Amino acid sequence: PGAMGADIAVGTTQRFGVPMGFGGPHAAYMACKDAHKRAMPGRLVGVSIDARGNKAYRLSLQTREQHIRREKATSNVCTAQALLAVMASFYAVFHGPDGLRAIAQRIHRKTERLVMGLEAGGFKVEPEMFFDTVTVEVGALQGVIMQAGRRERINFRKVGDTKIGIAVDETIRPAVLEGVWRAFGLDYQAEDFEAGYTRLPVEYHRTSDFMTHPIFHLNRAETEMMRYMRRLADRDLALDRAMIPLGSCTMKLNSAAEMMPITWPDFSNLHPFAPADQVEGYHELIEDLSAKLCTITGYDAMSMQPNSGAQGEYAGLLTIAAYHRARGEEDRKVCLIPINAHGTNPASAQMCGMDVVVTKCTERGNIDVDDFRQKAEAAGDRLAACMITYPSTHGVFEETVREVCEITHDHGGQVYIDGANLNAMVGLAKPGEIGGDVSHLNLHKTFCIPHGGGGPGMGPIGVKAHLAPFLPGHPQTGGREGPVSAAPYGSPGILPISWAYILMMGGQGLTQATKVAILNGNYIAKRLEGAYDVLYKGSKGRVAHECILDTRPFEDSAGVTVDDIAKRLIDNGFHAPTMSWPVAGTLMVEPTESESKAELDRFCDAMLSIRDEIRAIEKGDADAENNPLKHAPHTVEDLIGDWDRPYSREQGCYPAGAFRVDKYWPPVNRVDNVYGDRHLVCTCPPLEDYQEAAE
């Protein structure tokens, strides 16, 4: 497309080995010219260098994202689908350019052979130029042919009242082509037609090379491919190795029993628009899961269409806007959002055409009710909604949440309760019963769908009865409103995970999980008390399921930043907590219910060890610039190379909490952020880098 003059190209990677999954999850792609890179949605990976000059990948241009740009951000107009992108990438790596070209040629030959048979039978096929998809004019025979196709175990696409759509892929065998012809009343054999490449004009043939990097030519043997994937996985610090205490992310166990069904063809190979009588099992699962989620949340209806929390916000606000329009109150455009809200909240409101009005918070981090009331009154009959999070984004059960909801309702607005922290509510409280009109649920957090390094996720929205008619609809399944996703139920291929989790846990188990999540959050806050200030607590001196550790004083006392602490935790064998959100210069810790006391203690020991290292700098016992914190993270290169630092190798590489035998070694030292932003384009490293890494 770029060679043809396009500025932006958008498409799907589902064709690269990713199952249909009844509509998802799939990864899309967007490519653009350099001039548009800062307006791109999603996260961008660029190439930087580490402290030793080695190549390192990092997330680039983060200042365009919602946690910084808030209502001006474009990064949440989509949801990341990192795991699916990885799957598609491995498909490309395994097949390489020659393999992909051969697959495409086979697909086109099959399509051309199919078309030759249809045209020989007297049917008009469109368009004249095609790759793998065609439309056949059948007139009044549409219904007859569709039914005949069903008898051949083939589903056709109904196009209008007189046409049928057919798509071909690499899995289609000659017997299927013959079945299509029979459905059209034709008696041909596949060998009756010899396809060429006559339907693609030569001017559209690609002549330039692509996928030229050696990595796309190395892994042809399945054994080599397996080892390549294993090497990459070993570079990651994932939940299978250690706790990931990311606040507001709920990185909890994804059990094998929950995960197994998504690999079954019965779930993974269904088309999203398959006839209803072929997907009764999926419909039963979706209806049952929706009912269970309504019971958990106190809402009356549930839409499974949104693919992420951010898309759930978008869908929920569109639902509110449609409700106001139906009542003749189109002028309700103001959305009240607390200043400490997650960055997706103002970004989503802005995308829905709402005017964001930010409300203040108190010194304790809670919503300033007086300021909230004043701004609600000022908005008057222009108030559309408020967006709040409960428990709050600063890890506290705010005691004024009902009052905030009442103020909003008194002025004709609707209450959006962000479900990001539902893991601290399940079985104990219901957003629909404390004043919420709509909430999104992060199934990839509270209900155990894996995060996948940034997707797939699911962000279904629950609503009270008066909003139910305004939930997202779909041309295939009905509804008065338009869709927010291409598929009617978002990414149903991963819904069996949450359904199985809820069934296996039961109400008692879900409630116990919530209690343990809150207990674990408070245990960490209590153990680290004295070493770190817990920034916000409730009136009873407790936190919810997460806590914010204030690391800002250390920058003045020892020159140690929150980045230093986060990177030092890697040496201890931990992924860092959420950094500098919702308060800059702090760490927000969420352990979840999945972690044992031993793992919680290992994390606390690591944090206390880091505090001792900071204290040594404060006392002058350690150099302010040449210390373990400033050089973190330490790699194998540090262990085996020349050592000229005032602290020992053991102190640098094996601090408290780090395993001696099963230690996680980061693949790179500290990364140069500025260099990475200046070198956004991923210029792939040379082959030697891969060989050295493998060795």
C-alpha cells in the first residue's frame, strides 16, 4: 500500500495462523508514514540501547499515551492484542517470505479454479479482479443454494437478496471446491480446471523484497522454531516466574483448567456469523456468563461486545449518550471526572464527544465532594455523566461514593463506575447497588483471562434496566444502536476462561478470593510500614486491595528515583509495581489473592533491602552515583565482566529475594529512554545479535 501512495494501511493478522474464535480475539495492524507516528493509537515499540551499548527494545513515545495526555490522548482508541500479534508474528517467522508467498499463491489458485467452475456453469462472478473473496449473482436461487451448501457442510455468506459471498483460504481442499459447485447445481471435478494468475493484473504484483531480515529465514524446522520461542520466553519476567505486583492491573493466576477449553476446535474454529443453530453452545455460555456477571455486579443487562476496559468505557459512555438523546436531552455533554482518574476515563469521554470537567480531590486522595457538587450544579442540565472508580484509583474504599452518585443523579446525570478494581468488590459489594448505572468489567483482570503482555482482553459493560435498550447492537444480531466491535460478542474465544473460573470458584470462593486480595494488600502495606510511607489509607487506617508507596522523599535524601527502585526490583526477581501512577514518583502495589505468604514476604524483603541500600546512601556509606540502585538492573555481563564498582558482585546481582539457582537474569542493562524515542523505527538488529543471545 505504501508503494501505491497510501499514507495509512489497516488490516487484520487473523489470517496469520490465528483461530476465528467466533469473532476474536485477533490482532489488527495499522501502519503509517513517519509524519503521522505521533497520532498513532496503541503502544509503539522502538529500538534503543542499554548502558553497555547493546540493542534493546522499549515502548516509545509514551508521552502521547492516556496516562500523560489524558483527554488529548489517542492511544486508547483501540485495545492492544499483544498475544495475538505474537502468534501472528511466529506464523510469519516460521513460514518466511517464500512460505507466505506460496500460501497466497495456493489460495489464489484455488479461488480462481472455483470461479472458473462457477462461470462455466453460467453464474456471474464479481469482481473481475480478486484475490480470495468473490460475490456470485444467483437471483432467486439464493435460498436454495444456501440450503444446499448447508447439506454439504458449507456456510455461504448472504449478500443482499440475490447474491452469495464466498471466501477461500489455505485450509480449503479440492473436495470443498467440488462441494461448492454441487451446491450451485454443478457437477465438476477440481482437475477439470487449471488455474493461472490471470485475475491479478501484473501492475499489482509485488516485485520488491519483503521480510529480508535473517530471522525470517532461520527457523524452518519445528524444533528450531520451538527453541526460538523458548529463548524469547526466557527473556520475559512473567507470572510463571514471579509475582507481578502491578497496581490496578490485577495480575492473578490463570489456571490450566480455565485455559484448556480455548484450545478446543469447538470453541476456536467457529465463524462469528455462523448460523444460530450451529452456535447454540456458545450462545448458552454467553447468556449464562452474562447472567452470572449481572448477579455479581447488581446490573440488569450485560453487553459482551467491548474488547477491553477502554473500549468498555467508550461503549458505556455511548450508551449513556444514546439514553440522553432518546429523552430529547442531546445537550447533556458534560462528564465529571476526578483528577486522579485513570487516563482512559477522560480520553474515552473526549472520544464520545463529551466535555471533560475535572473535579478536585482532597489531601487524602478522595473525591472533593464540595467541589464535585459545585461543578455538577454548574453543569446543570448539561450534565451527562460522572466517571468514578471504586475502590478508588489510590487504593481506598471511599466512604462518600453513594453521595457522589446521588449528586450526579440529582442533576440528571448517569454514573459510570469504572470496574478496574472490581477484584476488591466481588462478593462484598455491587456497583449497581451503590449508585452505578453502568460499569465495564475487566475479564482479563478480575475474571482471570491472561493479560498476554497487553491483550487479549475483554471489557463487557453492565447496565441498569433503563440503559439496556441502548447497549451496542450489531447488524447480525440486532439492537437499536450501532456496534463498537466488528464481532457481535467481542472476543468470545476467551470467554470460556472467565465462565470456567466463576463456575469452579462459586459464590463462596469468589468472595473468599476478594477477602484474600484485600488481606494481601494490607499485609504488604503493614510490613513495609516505617520503611515506606503508604500514601493513602481509609478512615480506619487500612487500604483496599492495593497500596501506594511514596518513594518521592528518596530523591531529595539520596538522589534515588522511582525508576531506580523499579529497575533494582528486577535484580530481586520481581516485575516492578505500577510506577508514577496515579501519583508521580510513587509505586502502586497490588499483590492479588493468588500469591502465597512466602511470595509476599519475598517481595517485602526485596523492598526492605532496597530501603537499606537507600539508607546507606543517605548516611554516606554508599556512593550517590556508583551504587547498586543506579546500575540496576544487573545482567550476566556484569557478573562475568570486569568489576570496578565499590559494592560486591553478590550485592549487585544477588540481593534479597533473588533466587540463587533459578534467578531471573534481565537480557539488557538500563535502557536509554531518550535514544529510544529518537529511533522509533524498528531497524532490526543484525543476525549476530540473535546468535550471541542464543549462545
